Amino acid sequence: MGTILDIQDLTVHFPISIGTVRAVEGVNLKLEEGEVMGLVGESGCGKSTLGFSILRLLRPPGEIVGGKILYHGEDIVQMTTEEILALRGGRIAMIFQDPLTSLNPLFRIDAQFTETLLTHEKGLDRKSAFGRAEGMLESLGISPERLLEYPHQMSGGMRQRIMIGMGLILNPDLLIADEPTTSLDVIVEAQFLDLLNDLRKQFSLTILLITHNLGNVAQLADRITVMYGGTIAETGPAGDIFEDPLHPYTQGLLASIPNIKLDQPKLITMPGSPPDLVNPPPGCVFHPRCPHVMEICQSDKPDVLQKGGRLVACWLQR
Ligand code: SF4
């Protein structure tokens, strides 16, 4: 097992009329081959921007202004357009929140699979491509006959399974799943996560699962990275983070999950709002909401400290 993705000091900015949105600030993150990394945090914390940056899919005015994204040692930030196009789908796949907007409504499912295959695999004929699409539908637990249908003829859960099949048809080794279950109901969501777990083993996948849903990461992730205000708050094995969160933001996130075993008349919430990323607070970006804030937190950005197999950015851990 080696490192498949090594993000070093990544910084992504969005210059807009009122200033610069500092969406991702100096993020370091490593993914080891075969693991599922859950990337969690509130909306606007920078997790999806980080995912889009890996495939250089940021929309203007978003731009990577610093850092490296090493994929098997090659820096994606420095790649040419041709190199990036070969990487997308072929070696790294991404699935998005809403499959209906990602599938073309005018084409049958078979056409969408074969087009992907014929574009990337020169010399492949249409009949073989169709056969590969049939095999993929079987892996997804969908009857291959449904290849002849249009996206609108399928349920939301089936469309999301088709999307993941299209992502995997070219045998990538890294899958970025950006909030893949947001549009699914809880039953279909559980089935989809089971499927993702099966496919991970079948296709020897490494997965970056971007989500605000801690239940999803609990079910699937080996390790978790918690983002806040464009920075990494904490990274570590999933079990350790759920049992003993070190960062006050992670502690707040976990405390806000309703527990049916406890008599809780009110849901627990975290006070305050996410930071303004045009004018982020000085020092620790979480300090205006932190119940343990100290003087140093208001002026100095916390160092990232190693605690066993975990990394945490908090002055409390000095
Ligand atoms: Fe709270 Fe300070 Fe730790 Fe930030 S560095 S999370 S403000 S204790």
C-alpha cells in the first residue's frame, strides 16, 4: 500500500468584487491506496472546492493559487490540458450530488456508457463497449435490459448507481464522491452505501467521500478529515474520531447528532455561524465559536500537531 494522493499546502481562492474568498487555505491531506477517506464539514467549509480542485474542475473565478496535488507522485496542478483530460474518468472518477443533472436526458443509458468508453479507449468497437456496459450494470445490481432506457425512466437511486457505474467503467483507481446521497431517501441511501462498499473491494478503489452526513462516514470511512473555514481541523482513524474527537469543532459536530437513546428535549446546536471567508477571523478560524477559546487562539493560527495516528490543529493540544 502506498500513497495515491498527496495534497500539499493547497490554496484555492475566488477573487470577487468585494474581495477574495479564501475557500481552501494551505490544506494538507494524504490518501493511502485502498482506503475510504471521509471529508466532512458544514456547507461552505471548502470540502467540495477541494474535491473539484483535484480534477481541476473549478469554475472561474476559482483558481488554485498555491500548493501541489500529487497523484501517484505527479503534480495535477502542473498538468497540461491533455494530461488532465486523460486523467478525468480514466484514472480518477468523480460522482456528484444530483445524477439527473449529470446524465444527458436526451440519450439512452447505453449511449452514455458507450460514448465514454469509445472516447477514452481508442480501437474499442461499439459492440464490445455495449458488452462492457452490460457487465457494469450487472455489477450494480441493475438488469442490463435497462441500458435501453432514458434517465427519466429510472428512480433517483438507480440513476445514482448508473452514475457510479459510468465513473467506474474505465477502471479508475480513485473515486471522488461529492455528497453522493444527498438526493436519496434514507433506505436508498443505505443501499447505495452498501453498494459503494462492495464496489470498493471489487474495483480496488480508493475513495474520497465528501459529505456533511456523519452517518455516511461512520458507515464507510476508514479515516476522517474534518474541515472548517477552508482549513483542516482534524484527521484520523474514523473510530478514534468518533470515540474521542480532539478538536472542539469536531466535538461540536458529533454532539449535534441526535441520539435516540438519550432523553434530549432539544437538539444540540453549535453557536454562531461559519466564518466569512472573505474576511476570515485572525488566528484560529474557529475561535469566535469555540467554547475553549484562549488568548493565543485570537491572534495565532494553530500549528498542526501529530497525536499518535492523528493530526489536529488546535492550541489546546500543545
Ligand atoms: Fe478553540 Fe483555540 Fe483550539 Fe481554535 S485553537 S479550536 S479557538 S481552543
